[in-house]
Amino acid sequence: MKALRRLTLIALALIGTQARPAVEIAFVEVLGPDGRPLRLEGNDLFGHVAIRTPEGWLHAHPARGVEIVEDLSPFGRVVVKAVLDHEAVPDPAVYRAWLGRPYDFDFVWESETRFYCSELVAKLARVPPLPMSLDDHWPVALRARRGEPGLSPDEIFRALRRRGARLDWEGPCRSIWALTLPTRAS
């Protein structure tokens, strides 16, 4: 009888861990008209980021604002997905309230009326902002925001790696990508 009870408890524990949804975040390489990757900051590798919801990929796009899409390929090439197996999925009441909000071209972290892609994902994945560095190629008005809170897709990626995210690499160059990405912010 004890053995049956123990097996039942083990089975229930396994079912519980199997059924729990994971947080999945896609990191996208954005390509320019010439087919070469666009770099937002120095040597950053990702130009866009999105988070999986039961309805699809939630993201903020400059021309379309906050939306859910089934396919991210129109926005670039998904290079890697970071999966947080033991964290709560985003609250639908929160992200659904953000649908249709415009893109935040000013990168203001404190705003709840406009979002940029990294801000949207970071707030849902509970990644705290860092002081923005904004290279000299950014417009002068944005460079004036250096030091204010914000994040790039690469900074979110590094934060999730430090939190132990499982990485699901996409495409034929998995091992090359894995070697080129630093594990911590420099």
C-alpha cells in the first residue's frame, strides 16, 4: 500500500511539472534591405524580441504598436528562444490591456501608454531595466536619455541567461551563435 501511495505521489509530481507552462521569449535578428544584420547598439546581435502567449507572439512594432502575431518571420529571423521552465507565464489581464498601444519611439521605461519591444517583454518577464547607453548613431534627442532606465533585446537575453533560461537555438549555426554571445553584461 505504501509503495502504491509513493508511486501515486511521484506520478502526480511529474504531471504537475510537465503541465506547467513555460515562459518563452524569442530573440530576432533584424536584417536590412541588403540582407545584412542591423545592429542597434555596438555589437548587439538582436534587433527585436517577443514573448509567447497562448494566443501567439506578443511584441511591440514601430509601425504596428503592441500586437499578437502567429509568425515572427516578417520581422526578422528568430535566432534563439529563451525558455524559463519554472516561472509564471505572463498575466493575460495585463498584456491584453496593452494590446493596440502605440510603439514608444522615445524609449521611456516608466510609460504604460506606449511600449518598445524590449520594455514590453522585460516588464512581463520581470527583467529590471539598466541605465541606457545609446551609441552615437542614435538621434541627439535619444542620446540625451543616456543613463535613464531601459533595455535592449541583448540585455534581456543576458539577464535571462543569468536566471538559468534554457536556450533553444534556431537554424544551422547554433554552435557559432552560442559561442558569440557573452554570458553577462560588460
